[in-house]
Amino acid sequence: MFDLWRSGFVRRSLTSVAASGPTADEIVWLPDDPAGFRYVADPFAILRDGRVTVFVEAFDYRTRRGEIHYFQYDEGDRLVGQGQALAEPFHLSYPCLIADGDDLYMLPEGHKSGSLNLYRCVRFPDRWERLPEPIMPVPAIDASVVRHGGRWWMFHALPGPGDRAMRELHVAHADALTGPWTSHPANPVASGFDKGRPGGTVFEADGHLHLPIQDCAHTYGAAINLMRIDTLTPEAFGATVVKRFEPGGILTGYGDGLHTLSGDDTVACIDVKSIRTSPAEGWIKAQFKVRRLLGLNRPGRAALRSSGPKFPSSLVAGAA
């Protein structure tokens, strides 16, 4: 058994989608991979120069490593561009987008690097430069960052035994996006497989910050629980789950999970999951082992420069 994800976007604000939920007929779905080798998940989008650009984790089961790819749509929701935005020798996912002044940053999950790295956009959308030093010396997972009350706040998980990354929510704060970051004294501020791992963009509604949280109690990324942040200071934290988003009825065949709710004032994104079985699964695993033995699972030079060519749709559609 293996997971396949589909990602899509809605031309409504994140607060609007969070209030009413997305409807199936308004979602623009990114292309999928008919062969079932690859998927795209963890969508984060931005509207720039009249185009919606969606950044995603592009995962290939034959390499078992994620890269960050982008898909661009024009005003008529036609796919007009796609390619690789960022790749490293280690797995990347969760391309959280952060605006700080005139600069656009990406804070992808890359915990196998052993730290948390911030990337500045030097050419939109396909060239991102890693800052010389990690902004945190710990391998934070699915870090979600927001500026609130005159300081930066980061919600994240941490790796560890017993599926720690899915059952402990941690908070840190800083005066500047680049740090130094200070861990909250109440960490973990929430515990449990239903409220331990961030799942999207932190946003403000009705005078409170809200954080999408993955519900992994029964399966990874089964649903999104929306957590209202009631208290947030350097000394205290309090939160309440106020809403739940489930995948049922959104996309036929993809009712097994929903683990991202992201966006801004112009566009919102979700992803949905299908748990599959396939007679080709053994062949895919064999390809991974052969590629690993031959050293083919490492990204190429273009990937290591954090930029890449525009791939034809037959190679990129729906995956790495």
C-alpha cells in the first residue's frame, strides 16, 4: 500500500475557504501522474504578475526523495508554466512561503539535513538561494511562520521515536525572520496525534490566529483540525480546536486524507490523499534499489544549484 496525493487551489481567500470549506467545482487540480510513480502534495500558492504559482512537494517513489516544483496558471486557470524550483541532496517538502518586506522566502521542510534552512527568492519562481546559516540548529518539521504582535512566531514539529513528528506541537519566537529563534518554555505546547503537526498557513480571523493542524490519529494526514490560538506570549500558550476539514466529497477516489490548508488573501490550497495498492508496487521498489546502487537517486547539478529546466508536461505532470 502507498499514498498518492492530489493538490489544488481555489481563487478565494484562505479565511473565506476556512470559514465555509472548498467546494468540489471551484478547485483547480494540478496534473497527476497516470503511471502512479509520483505525486505532488503540500501546496502553497502566491498570486504574482497575474499568475497563480503553486509550489509543491514533488515526490517520486523511484527515488524516495521530494523536490520543490512549481505550477503556474493564467487568469483563465490554464496551466502555462511548470518546473523545478528547489532541490537538495536530501528530501524537501512543505514549501512554506514567507513575505518579509520586499523579499520572498521559502522555508521548506528538510529535516534530514539536520537543521532548518531558509531560502530567499532571487528569480521567481525557479531560483532560490539558501541563506549561509540555518535559522534554527534543530531539524524542525513543517515549520509554519507568521508575524504577529511585533515578533515572528514559528509552529513546528520535531523528529523522534514513537512518531514524535506527528504528536508534539512546538513553538518558537524571534525578533527577525532570520533569528535567533527562542523555543517556548511550554514546549510541546500541544500533544496528541490529532494536534501535533502543522498543516498549512497561519492566518488571522475574528481577532485570533488560526493554525491548520494535521490529524494523524488513524492515518497520516487524515484531516485538518483548525486550531484557534487563544493565548500566545513568550511565556504562555493556549489553543482550542474549532473546526475540522475532511476529504470526503472533494475529489472522487481521494477520500483517505487531507493534510494541507494554505493560502493568503487571494488564493487558497488543499491536497487530498488516496491510499492505493498496485501490482506495480514491487517493480517501483525494485527501481528504487537499482537506482540507489547506481547512484542515480541523487539530484543533478542543476538541482544542486537550486534551479532547473522547464520540463515537458509528460515528465512533470503531477510529480517529481
